[in-house]
Amino acid sequence: MGRQTTKKISPLLLQISLRVMRHWICIYLQGVDAVKWNLGIQYQMKGVECNSLTVTTAGEVVVWVGTESNTWEIQWYDQQGKLIHTAPSPPQCRHYGEDLSVLAVELGGKQQVALSCWLCQSIWLASQDTRAWSVAWQATGGKGSEERKGQPMPRTMCYGKPGQIIAWNMQGEWKSVSVFDITQIPFRLVVPEMKLGTSAEHLCYCDLPGVGGALAVTDFISDYKLCMFSLDSGELLWTLGGLDEWGEPLKVAGAHWAPQGVCSDNRGRLYVADFGDNRIIVLSAASGSVLQEIKHQHVEDPRYLCWDEQSKSIIVGTLIVGKISYFQIVF
Ligand SMILES: [Zn+2]
């Protein structure tokens, strides 16, 4: 009798323990605080239009910019803002501007820059040493063929789970992402199309306790919202912003917002560039609740954001002005 009771109670105890654990995890997650920050270095890029920004593990900023001579190139800047390398766009790709995006990746211990072109359905790689281009991934089949239409059109990219990158997929309604394994070249397509139901103009990977791999995306094109998805289930975890019944963007932290670049500090916070109200919104990655806003005269038309673990800074890039600003976070 006693044994039977124990057997019945055990799963209940387990369930209670799990609930208590979940409760404490939730408290831990909600406990992410606002941050203190200092303005770090700032510099002007040598270009007229910046359309993508990334940072290497060594702390170099890499941008994809249009030059005064109407060409496009990748530029590498050191931690003092000095231009150290440039590489013109790949000769096989004659597309420019927003059609391409950069992401710094470390492959076999070497710093490289991946450059995606959704029109070429390709991801190119430039080595930091030689600045020579090679193909990391390319859709197969002839132009306009059914075979080609079934494959990703990669635009903006971010890291994913270890050894993976995630790219916004421009096939169909521009509302899905594709996942690539980058542990070998050519990159291997892991998930051709993960439908999100929202565009993912800017995207950022988060590791959320209790959830695992998650993806934050900003939809600036249609719905002015920020969404967090579980990468395992595809489930929508939370949404911030969106449109009201008249199709106007909802207010976020007191103002109409236009969310663009998004990055995570790997300590439970997300940072979002609000192009609409010239500010950086800081929020809890787990719940989507707003913690604070960063307003500064140097946050002007913020478009691109990335997190630099070296300097513990968010690096903010502007589209037209071509200015890079560091905001160092004090933990
Ligand atoms: Zn191209």
C-alpha cells in the first residue's frame, strides 16, 4: 500500500519540481535589468551608403558600402575606426545595395566574411587575408528553372545554433528563413524553408533558457513588429509592436516605432534599432518586455546593430550618414 502511494506520488512530485523550476527560471528571465552605457568611439565610413554591418570575433567592423565611384565594396575597420582592408564585390555578382548582406564567420579558425546575394541565390566568401572570393553556397539548376525556384534566395544573415547560419529567404512572400550548416564548404542546406508568417529583414539568434535556440526578427516591410520564434518548433513566442486597426504602427515605449537592426548581448537582452524614433530599444529576450530606451544625438537614423563581445558594445550603423557609433554596455 505504502509502496503504491509512493509510486503515485513520484510523478506528481516530479511535476511539482518541474513547475517550481520553471517558476524560478521565469523569475530569473524577468529579472533582466536595464543597462548603463557609455558612448565609445565613433567614425565615418569611407562610403556614401552603408547597407550591412557585422563584426568579427577579433572586434573588426565589416561593412558593405556603396562608394563615391558607384561601386560596392566590403570594408574592414579596426577597433579604432581605421580602414584596414577593402574588397570589391565578387566579379560573378553584378548586384548591389540592399540585395547583398555581410556576416563575419570563423571557418577553420580563419576570419572570413560571408556575402549573400538573393538575386544570384549565392553566398560568397571573402578571406580576410587575401580578400579573394569563393563560392560558399549556390542554388543549383538553370536560371528560372523549377529546380532553382525550390531553393533559398538568401538575404540578411545571422548566426544560428553552433555551426549554422540563418538567412532571410526571399522566395515566395519573403516570410521565411533558411538554415545552413557552415562546418564545411560548400555550406549545406539544413532547413530550406522555415515559414515564419512575417518578414525577417533583420534577424538575430538567441539562446533562451527553457526554449533553446530562438530567432528574433524585425518586420519593417509590412507590420512594424519584432517577433521571437522557437527554432525547434517554429512557434511564435512573443511579438512587440505591429499595426493598429487603421494600419498605423503601434506605439512602443511611448512612440511610433520602425524596428530595424536587432542584436543580443548573450545575457538575456535584445537591442533593436528604432529607425522611426532615433533610439535603441533594450528589451528582455525571453519576454519581449521593454527595459529602457537609449536616446543620444549620435543615434540618428539607426539601421544596423551588432553586438561586439570584445568591447561589450552595441555597434550602431546608419544607412545614409554612414556613421558607426559604439555604445558600451556596463554590466
Ligand atoms: Zn548577385
